[in-house]
Amino acid sequence: MNIQSKKNETELILFLSGSFDSVTAPMVQEDLEKQLADVTKLVLDFTEVTFLSSAGIRCILWAEKHMQSRRGSQILRKVSNELKEVFVLTALDNVLTFE
């Protein structure tokens, strides 16, 4: 997985590409832990994500919980229909914010 980030004051955008799985989810979480100190809006751009496993979902839920505890928000941007189906099947489409 390739992770690129763009930070504007209190907004952090992570551009993810490749598989979001048990190998790459810890890398994403580590990256987030380093950058979330003063972030109130987190955007995960899924334009180039090709696969999502339960480990990726766990990382997304960790970030959601972290942002909520800080009264911030998380947005999942440009999630493909195939990956969106994973969120629908797990009923997380009602918990997470999509754009």
C-alpha cells in the first residue's frame, strides 16, 4: 500500500492505494497516530484502494472512535461500489460517513 498525506491546518487527507489488509492496516494506523494530534477532520481517500479486509475495517473504526473522542469527524471519500458493499454487509454504512 502506498500512503500519501496532505495536511491543511486541522484537516488531514490520506490518499490510500492498494490493499488495505492485515499487512498494511498497521502502517495506516501508525501514520495516523503520528499525524492526528491537532486534526479535527480526517479524510480517507479510497480512490485507489483495491481490497479491504477486516484489519482495514478495524483500522477505520479505530480512527472513527479516535476522531469522535476528540469531537472531530472522519469521512471516507470515493469508496468504490465493490468496497462500499463490504460496509453495507457489515452495517457500517450506517455508522461511517461517506462522500
